[in-house]
Amino acid sequence: MSQSKKRGGRPAGGGPFGGGPHGPMMPAQKAKDFKGTFNRLTRYLRPHSGKLFTVLLAAILSTVFSIISPKILGEATTILFKGIMSGTGVDFAAIQEIMLWLAGLYVVSSLFAYLQQYVMAGVAQRTVYDLRKEVNEKLNRLPLKYFDARTHGETLSRVTNDMDNISSTLQQSLTQMITSVVTLVGVIIMMLTISPVLTLIVILTLPFSVIVTMMVAKRSQKHFAAQQKHLGQLNGHVEEMYTGHKVVKAFGREDQSIAEFDQVNEKLFDAGWRAQFISGSIMPLMSFIGNIGYVIIAVVGGILVTKRSIEIGDIQAFIQYSRQFTQPITQLANIANVIQSTIASAERVFEVLDEEEEVSEEAAPKKLSNPRGEVRFEHVNFGYEEDKLLIEDMNIDVLPGQTVAIVGPTGAGKTTLVNLLMRFYELSGGQITIDHIDIKKMTRSDLRSMFGMVLQDTWLFNGTIRDNIAYGKAGVSDKEIVQAAEAAHADHFIRTLPDGYDTILNEEASNISQGQKQLLTIARAILADPAILILDEATSSVDTRTELYIQKAMNRLMEGRTSFVIAHRLSTIRDADLILVMNQGSIIEQGTHEELLEQKGFYADLYNSQFSAGQEAG
């Protein structure tokens, strides 16, 4: 299973089997620098300090009003008990007054709880909005090497799952933590005001609850870890089988696929069952310990009532408080787990924000208003790693309007050359100039606007065919779009589609063929009308007849434009003005097709091997 699939899911602690306030606790991801990351995250909350104070105050008032209620309700019970036992009758007026007070307290408590959630929701969403905006802007400033070194799944996980984890924690767990702490402190105070002896009994049962929770959590964590592992394997298998279902069917591997699914599913079932069973035993054990405490409180409380040391209503209130006592402790234990996971998520987001950015633009950049397309590589050095140069002392002179073909075996550095020209990577030494201006002295957007690209790997987005063609140039008319499609020989197939130019391509554009995708990218390049063209085997995905049409369109498109053509089939670049033969990052030969054949060197061997292979195939 690929790392992207592993990293694509929600972080541990927030999965489908994660516990709520009373649910089983998942093993949390741990941050490398908890304190530093926590302090950094709180800086995003500082602009909202006024609102956070309102949240804190509302949470305290809501909880306090809620905590007082059992004590007041106990007074009603005492009045009722005394009235019956004395034979003088029940003071219903006093009970009615108490009920009204209680109703008022519950309403006020609910209003403060609503205010707390409302304000906190705004703070959480605004904080995550700012953080998400900062990350998005950062991604636009990161160099291409950042994305080359990481899977798409990892980057997406950081900007979606990790960000959602931070959002949900800020919105829910922070307010729950405040409420739990206030409830715990308030309940202890109220119990002490009723009876210090009974309070001691409740507190003595607490260590047993903690020991049981720790023992169960320790045993269940390894099963939760196994469950997450097998869940990731199952997701990866399903994704692979779904995306490659045609290949699976073509090779008749359905039975093996099902068998593998069943095997992983069985492991997931076993790990999930054990994790849920063991962690699910926490609540019955906690209830058992709580019930023992309840019995002791009832017995001791009864004795105190008979001795008239305490009112019967206070016993009722105390029992309610004792029931509330363990709830905030369990919530705080779960919140601590969630916060660990959240800080780990924040750390992953901050890692993106701390990545090295692209070299800053010039303070006073130069701009070519009418680029002619003269390109020069002067003593260019480059390596993906500082101590390992891939290209050394490269010198190329390309005149305006020339077609330059770049050939060589896989890994020779052909695509690297194009990446340097587009300034996707910064040079280790030397310079590249366009019309005698160093590309470092232009803004990246101005530089790249001079280029039109048609790559072997097509890229189309979810939208209409019209929008995809118009992507390369803003404000174009429908007539220009159609003309570009006609020049690329795409107009005919577009009009055969049910909705023509308004046909919506799905996310992977799989509702049209690979060749048709390529035609659309060529139409997009034609419409952009660039000064310099980069073609990476642009006709590799179309049939021979269509290739001839496209080649003619390309020839018209390349007239008067500097063109860089990365070629795999050498027969397509015979007419190039200059052919650069690359091997292991160096240009080992350069010249026209005829000149290179006469040299009987590396290019001649490449060309003759392709020609011979074609003859044998024929």
C-alpha cells in the first residue's frame, strides 16, 4: 500500500471508531514539540482574546447555574419530606417557588451555553479560515521540488484532514474542556458544602476508576493501532481495485482480489472486535465502581440523616453530584487524547508553513513586451541535491523562431532542461536568458506567460470543454475557441459529443479518450498564442492519421516561434533546426539531423535502433 493511501485518512484519534466523551479512547498521534506547537497555535487565537473571554465567562456561568440546580432541587425534596413526616401538610407554595427558580436557572444556563457555542463557533471558523488561507498562499509560494518530494495524499491530508481536526477541536473540545474543569471544581465544592465525609468517600473511589481506565486503555490501544493499520490496508486495496478494475478484469484476477479483500477484512474485523470489546468494558467497570460508591454513600448518608446531621434533600443532591463527578474526568481524559492528536495535526500544518519558499522576486522586475524568443543557456549548473550536480557547464544558443529538439534516453535530463527554462527550479550556477534578459530578473508569472506547453501527461480539469480550451488565455471569444479546436483537429470530435463544447469533463476526464484529451491540450496551447512552445511528445497518444493532422497544425503553430520539442520518436524531429542529444545531464552532441547522422555517434545509434526496430516490426 502506498504512503499516500496511508496518509489520506483522518489522523488517529478522529477515526470512525474514535470515542466521544464516553466512548473508547483511540491512541493519539503525538507531537514532536508539544509545547512549541501549542504556543504557536495559541498565537492564532490571540486576535480573538475578547471573544474567548466571553466564551470562558459564558461557560463558567452556564456550568455554575447547572451545578446549583441539584442543591435547590434537594431543598424541595426536604420540604416535601418534612411536610409528610410532620403531618402538617406539604408547603406547595414553597415547592412552587423552588420549581420556578429551577426553571429560571435551567433557562439561563441554556442561554449561556448557547452563547458559548455560538461565539466559539465563530472564533474556531475564523481561526481555521486564517490558517487555511495562510497555508494556501504558502503552497503557491513553494517550489516544485517540494511537491516532487511528497505524495499528493500527504499534502492533501495536511490541508484537509489535519485542518479539520484543528477546527473540530477548537470548536468542540476547548469549550468541553472548560465546562469539564468548571464542573469538576464546582461539583467538589458543592459536595464539600453538603458533607466532607461523603465527599471523601467519592474521592476515594476515584483511584480505582483511574486504574481501571488505564489498564483497559493500555490493552485496547494495540488493537486500535492494528485496526487503523488494517483499515488503511483495506482502503488502499479497494482504491487500487476500483481505479484499476479494467486491468483486474482483463487479467482475470477478480477471485484473487476478492480473496485478498476477505483476508484484510477478516483482520480488520478481528482487530476492531477486540478493540471495541476491550474498550467497551470501561463503562461497565466504571459503572460497577460508581455503584459501589453509590451504595456506600446511600448507607452512610442514611445514617447521617437518622442522626439529623444532614437533610434528606441534601443526600439526593449529593447522589446527583457523585454521578456527575466521574463524567468530567472521563471527558478530560478523552479531550487530552484529542488535543494530543490536534497538536500533532497542527505540527504537520506548521511544517508546511515553515518550508523553504521559492527565491524572492526582483524588487524591480524586467518585462518583455514583445518577446522574440532568443534563448541562451550560459554555463548552467544544476542538481536536485546541492552536492550532486546533474547538469554541468551547459551552453545552448537558440535563435528566435528556431525549433530545438531534445533527445536522449530516460533520465538523461530532458525534462529537467524544460523545468529550468520555466524556472520551476533555481539554477546552481550560470544563467538562462530570454532576449538577453536573465530569467531571474523577470517575475515568474511574466516568464511563464511567454510559454505554451503540451505535455505527454495531459491535464484537464472538471468543467466544460469550452472552459478547458480557454484556460490558457483570459477573455477569449467562442469564435477563437472554435478556431483553436479546428487548428488542433479537435472540432469534429467535440461536435459529435451530446453537448458539444458544453460537454462537462469529469474529474479525471475519463469520459473522453486519451487521444481526445491530447487534442484539447493542443487546442489550449494554440489559443494561448505563446512566444515559446514546449512540446513533450505531444502526439504520442493519438493514432497515425490524427498525428499527421496534428503535426501539420503544430508546424503552423511553430512558425515564427521558438519551440522546444522533447522527442522519443526521432522520426518526428528530422526537420528541427537544432537537435540536442543529452545523456546523464550533459549535452553530448548537437546539430541538425543530417549532421548528427554523419557523426555516427550516440544520436545515430539511437536513430538506427528505432529504424531497425520499426523495420523488424513491419
